[in-house]
Amino acid sequence: MLNYIADQWCDEQSSLVSVLYPGVMNSESVYEVVRTYNGLPFAFRKHFERLKQSAALMGLEVPFSCKELNSIIMEGLEKNKGFQTQDFRIRISLISDGARSRPAIIFSDLPSPSKDIYELGVKISISPFLKPSADIVNPQLKMPGSSWIIRTRKALGDNYDMLILNEKGNVCEGSFSNVFLVMDGSVVTPDIRSGVLPGITRDNVIGLCESLEISVEKRPVPAWELFCADEIFITHTSVGIVPVRRLEDKVLIEDFTDGITRLLLDNFEGYIMTEDSNWSGLDEVEPSNYRADI
């Protein structure tokens, strides 16, 4: 694959950033992960706006406009067509070199999930590590190196993901996912004040619920409520909606996914493909000599 590193296209062997950059040594960096559907970046403008929020919180400049970043990504998709076996996963990072922010845009194949996870669900547990609530750390900040994420991922074992609580004992999110509970016919998800990164897929699921007239509550979720839920599912960029078969020792799916989780799964792709806000900005391609060719 060809990647866009510090204003030029590089092959994988040349995709290098100096270890002396403050962004590498001191974790002065922010990032977003975008996936494609049918070769087009999904929710691109939403990811760009969230990247700008993270950069502002870290005091980093964003060295391109939405139009310029879109041009780089579309150029990268074209350059990497010969390497592609399926849809792409695109990681967009801004890394401080002390004087400015350097972009690093990494293209890779999007892993194909097993179809079994949609039918049979996955196992999750509760992480032994905590994430600060919004009273302590602004949840809009998306940066690599967060200790609660790194330590949780190292402790995954046979879990698909682990749910992280905040210092108040309320559910926050997974190490790479947002979480939803189904209780008495309503969908419940932790609110932003709990410390939740406002996921793009999370927002789409909330919109899908509203379109299906399913009540959605965004509120603090004490950990004990997980064990009272009728259904649990998690969401993340690469896979969408993932049903939970088992939480710790609590079995939620005896045979196959059904109920509200099944209804949302059956309607998810149709919703995201027809929701205009997920595809805005894709026609804003700016041909320029802003970039150097490999």
C-alpha cells in the first residue's frame, strides 16, 4: 500500500516518521479511522469535524481543509486500487513535529468479520481499568496511547471487547466500541458526560432507532444495569453493530440474534447508505499540487 506521510506519498518501507517528533515521544497526536463502503469513505465529513475537535483540544493545527483532505484520500484510494482485496481502513493521524502538525494517512485492507458474529454474537467482559468521566477528561479528545485503552486491550483474552467503567462506576465504552442496552423495549446508551467518545456509528444507530420509532435513552448507566438488560450490542466503525451473546457469565443469546438487535442489524446498512449526512463532502475534491507524488 502507498501511504501519505508528511506531505508525500510513500511505499510501506518508506512510511516513516522520526522518533524525535514530540508527537511520537510525548503522544502529541490525534487520529481518526475511516472505513469505505463500496470504495467510498463513510461519514467522511463527520470524521473530519471530530478530528478538528481533537486537534483543538491538543493545541494542534489541522494542516488541510476538509476539501484538501478529501482530495488526498480519494487520490490514495485510486493509487491503492491494485493492492485492494476489499474495502479500505484509513487511519488519519496528525503528529506534532514541534513546529507544526504532520499528517500520516495510512491505507490498509478492512478486515472481513466472520458472519457468525452477527448471528451468534460475541463474548464481552468488564475491564478492570477505568476511564475518566467528562468531569475529568473531555471525551471529545481522540488520541492514541490512552492507558485505559492500551491496558484493556492487553487484558482481552478470549473477549471480543471489554467494557470500561468510569470513576463513578458507570458504563463508559469498550476499548474500541460503544455499547447499547435493550431494556423493556427501549434502547439505552451511556451519555457523553459518562466519558463516551461520540462514535460515528453510535450516532447512526441512534438515528436508525429514531427512524424506526424505537425509544433511545442517553444517560448514565450504572454497571449493574448491564446484568438486567434484555439485550446488549456494541458498535464500531469496522463492523457496525455487533450483538453480545455473553457478558461475563450472563448469557443473552441462547440460539440466534433476535429482538431489537436483530431489527437494527437488518436495517443498519440500508439506513447508513441512504442517510445523506454520511456522504456529504465526497464531491468536494480539490485538484492541486498540494501533495508530492511518489
